[in-house]
Amino acid sequence: MNFDLVIFDCDGVLVDSEVISCRAHAETLTRHGFPITPDGVLKRFLGVSDREARQIVENEIGRALPDTFEAEVKQATLGFYADDLDAIAHVGDAIAALSLPKCVASSGTPEKIRHGLVCAGLYDQLAPHIFSAVQVKRGKPAPDIFLFAAERMAASPVRCVVIEDSVPGVTGARAAGMTVLGFHGGSHCAAGHETLLRKAGAAVTFADMRQLPDLIAKVGTEVPAA
């Protein structure tokens, strides 16, 4: 196949964490005067970096959130992780079946990414090639995190395949010149989510991680050789 690197998003692709993260954000935002439900957080901020989501909220409420905001969200999230977090079904086997180099490119903070992967039993399969949006100027849907990951992994963007579950993620990866497979098997994905991923530019969509190795092989044959 003509791919040199597989780039995984984390939340909703490796770990089934989006519902948990949305609950932590919703509770914390509501407590600080921005009433919102977990479903509202999901619809508005799925795939958006924590930094940029905070800027959106602050612009709407016309004031800064407290300096402790991120710490409060993190504490709530990590607490929920300990009790409720699972890996996406079959993703560990899918990772093990891929012979290509692999990395993670996530909107989450390094601590959140690491904690989620550890709790889900996936960290050792992917470390140390784990990259966070805090390492680049702009988060998704900008292409920065994907280009950064490709550079660090010494891969040409056009020979990278990205596994994403969000429209901002698909948009950013396509802007980086990469092929995207859209995953819609997480517990947060409502009916029709695959259509949104395709409209954003995903080459194919799928809901079962057992399909991933064969999909990468099939789509890879359609990518021009270097």
C-alpha cells in the first residue's frame, strides 16, 4: 500500500470518551454561568480543542472564565475516566494488526490523552508517538496538528491516513492533504454522523474497528505512489 503513517485521533476513536468529556465540560461550564447540557457540548465542540472552545464560551458570555477552569474540567474528567472509560471496541487488535508506523494527534491536553490511553490499556501500543494540539498554534479544524505529527514522524502528508470521528478533525486532516477514514462507532455518534464525516471529506466511513486494517489496505492502493 502507499501509506507511510497512520494517524489516530484519540477521543472517540481510540477511547470511548466523548460522552464522559462532554459531561465534565457541561457540569463545569454550567457552574460558571454558561448553562449547557452534555449533548450541547457534543454538538458545539466535538473535535474542537479545549483552548478554542474556551475562547468561544468567553466571547459569548463577555468575560473570562476563572483561572481554575481547566483544572476543574480536568479533575471532573479524570474522575469519570477512572469509573467509566473504555477503549473503543476491538481497537487494540486493529492497532496490533497494522504494520505501518502509528501515532496519535489529538485536541486534548497531553495529560488527558495519556490518562485516557492508560485507563483504556492502549498507551503502550502507541507511546511515545503522541501529539497534542497544545504543541501547535491552531487546533482542529486547522491542519496544524496533523502536519506537526507528520513532520515529527518523518512522513509526507500525502502518504498519511488519518482516523477521525469529528467534522473538525476530518476538515483539518483534509486541509493537511491527508486521506481520512471517518469512524462513527463511538457511543457519542448519532444516526447520520457518517454522512457528516463524508461531507467533510472522509474517503470512507466505518463503525467497526475490525474493518480498519482492510480499509487502510484498500484505500492505500488508491493513493499515488511517491
